[in-house]
Amino acid sequence: MTGETTLRGWKAIPKLDGGGLLLGHFSEYNGGMWQFLQRAYAEGGPIVRFRLAQNDMVLISGPEASEAFFRAPEDQLSNREAYKKSQTPVFGPGIIFDVPLETHMEQLQMMVGALKPQALRRYGDQIAAETRRAVADWGEEGEVDFLDFMGQLALYASARTLLGQSFRDDTTDEFAALYHDLEAGVNPLSYLFPNLPLPVFRRRDRARERLVELIGRMATRRRTSGEPGDDMLQGLIEARYQDGRALDDEEIVGLLLFLLFAGHHSTSVATTWTMIELLRHPGYLARVEAERVHLQNDHATEGYADLLRGAEQLNRGIQESLRLHPPLIMMMRKVMRPFRYGGYEIPVGKFVVQSPAVGHFLKEVWEDPERFDPDRFGPDRREDDNPFAFTAFGGGKHKCIGMNFAYIQMKVILSTLFSQFEFEIGEDEYEPARDSLIIAPVQPCRIRYRRRRAA
Ligand code: HEM
């Protein structure tokens, strides 16, 4: 670790060892973000700086640092400036990161409007139907790669809840392939050089153009037909800016892609990890199962999402899986005004980083942090008492607006599956593939199922 002298009495931020002259620590980071961030914390402590090509980054860790990070005003630590470069080619110009702050906040509010509790209940039932459809052709017993299964189910569920039944029914392999190309275009390299003339970025651009065409056509049809839908598209068609202006088709497509993007992969990976962790811990799974049976017997007539609101054991199982396997391991902000924290000053133009891959494993916050132990979130222990300790969904004003929806999806999918089948883990590794942006289990990750006999 190397330090430096600073001006005006601010302490020098320790610099992480290693890194080349030209690209700094980029090669190591690109080879495995998770290991890199953990090394940075292990060697640098609660504040440490490193360089990714031309960008100077400062990783700050611990609940207090996270609070300062998430609570900093937008004109000091900006998320738009941090993500604009990599995300604008995906969602298009004039969307979310590529707009002034007021428009950004208004667009976020419009998406929040499409995720109101009443709508979530409806989506919950739609997702239950999708899940039943996904397993309709399963036999009495068999084996599936659960990550593949979830990727597909979550994509269909997203298509249904975002764009309605007819779009979902016409969702062709083309839609899945386009989405795949778009997603592949967001990688560690895209944060630095999003427009390099590489095939992966060319495919991303072509996919966006085609998706704009497909979804834009749907939006126009819906507008002109005047027939309301029961999906998020409808919420966005009805949304208005404060000056009364409606969103145009380009904006609607951009926001829908943003929602699809924010929700799809993170939810499918988180559901996969929850399934794996529950199967690895049969004692805890038995509690989740007893709760499911009890809830279903007691509230047989209610909607599915409502029913699952009270599923505390499942809730904690999901939260603990998210703690151990946070899908998004690095949040970034660009410093627009000097950011001062703990006697350190981070100058304008640098990037500040917060990472659940570090914060979720701090020994001073979590008891035996490597252990799967959902009771840590129970009323007796409340290890997540500090709202900035568990940051799988971020925090502050940019906290995930899809969090409740994500929980509903995960609970509905898992409960629907468990009500029809018993599952068993196989001999695969089920280890995290720690070289990607969203950390899924290494494939294959097969699990076995057996249809339950009617009681
Ligand atoms: C397990 C699933 C999910 C996880 C772990 C997750 C995680 C996160 C995190 C960490 C952030 C904050 C990023 C930052 O501060 O830089 C975020 C923001 C966001 N998420 Fe999620 N998310 C999930 C599901 C969803 C779903 C299902 C949706 C919508 C359908 C969604 C929509 C959003 C949006 C729109 C934002 C941006 C909020 C803002 O910038 O103010 N997310 N999510």
C-alpha cells in the first residue's frame, strides 16, 4: 500500500498496490471484479484508491461510509455521470442517465408509478401463471439447469408484466436473442470504452435498434387502439411530466428497456442462488416449506402476491441469499464537488465506489459472515439494523425502485415451484462465477425435481 502527501490537512488516501502504467488495475479488475474488490478492501481498508485506465476510483467501505455515499446530494456524487457513458448506448439518448437531473427524477417517478402496490399484486398473479406454464411439460421427475430455467422464466415474466399478454405470447426467440446481445454489451470494458469498434458493441447497437422497432410498434398500437393493458407499458403511456407532456415512443421504449435491464438478470440470478442455498440447507428449507403450507391452507382464496406477504421465513432466506450473493457488486458515483469523508477529501472528477461484495462480509457488522444464516435478519438479532449495512438494493434516493417487485417475483416463483415439486441439489459445483458483472453460479448448475403426489 502506498500513500501520498495531501494539501490542506486532508489525509492521503492509501493507494492499492499493483496496476500497470497504462491501464492501472484494469486487467486485474477485468479478470474478476469480486476478487479485486475484496483484495482492495483487505489490503487498503475502509478507504482505498485504484485506477481503471484513465479513471481514478476510490472504494469506501463500512455502514458509515455507505451512508455518506448514498446520502450525498446528486450535485456532489452523481450516478448519472457515473453510468451515462456505459448505459446510454443501451437505453438510448434522452433516457435516465442522459438527461438533466429534473428530467431524470421525473422519469424515475414515472417508473415508480408503474410499480404501485396494486399493480404489483396483479404482476404477482401473472408471474405465478408464467411459472406454472414454464413447468407444464416437466415429467414426474427429472433434472434442469436452474440458471437457464430461471433466465428464460424471468424473461417471459418480464415480457408479460412489462408489455402484456399478447407481446409475451408472440415473444419469439428473436426477442430473447436481441436481449442477450444487448446485455452482453454491458461488461467491464463498456464502463470505460463503450464505443470501441468491437463485435460485442456492434451487436448491442443493432439489438437496441431492433428492440426499439419491436416495442415501439407495440406502444403505438396500444395508443391508437385506446384499449388499456394490465402492464407497465400502460403505466408509462398514462404517465405525464410535470408540464403535462406524455412520454414519446422513444422514451417509453428506453424506460421499458431500463426496467427490463434492471430487473431481469438480477432477479433470475438471485432466485437461482436462493434455490441453491435453500437446497443446501434442508433444515431451513423445512421451515420455509412449513410456512408455505400454512399460508396456503389459511388464505386459499387470496391473490398469490398478497398471500406471500406474510412469508417471513422465505423472505429471510431470500435476503440472506442476496447478502451472500449480491447480484450488483459495485455501485459508482462521479465526484462533482469535493467529497469529504472521515478526514479524507476525494477531488472532483474521481469516482467513488460502494460494494456489497465487501460490505456484506464485514466481521464487525455480520456474525460469521460467510455462513448462510437467515435468522440474522430475524427480530432477535436484526444484524441489518443499520440501513446501510445490507446494500444489495443500494440505498438513499437511488435505492432500487423494483425491490418490492423483485421480492414478489422471487417469492411467487419459488412458492409455485415448491407447491408442485420437491427439489434436490446435485453434484455440480454451485460456485460463484466471479468473473462477470452479475455473479451467477458456474454452469452447469443442475437440480433434480420430483412431482409431489396429491395429498
Ligand atoms: C434481486 C433483484 C434486484 C437487485 C439485487 C437490484 C439491485 C439494485 C441496486 C443495487 C440498485 C442501485 C444502483 C445504484 O445505486 O447505483 C438498483 C437500482 C434500480 N433498480 Fe434494481 N434490483 C433488482 C431488481 C429490480 C427490478 C425487478 C426492477 C424493476 C422492474 C429494478 C429497477 C431498478 C431501477 C429503475 C433502479 C434505478 C433507481 C435509481 O437510479 O434511482 N430493479 N437496483
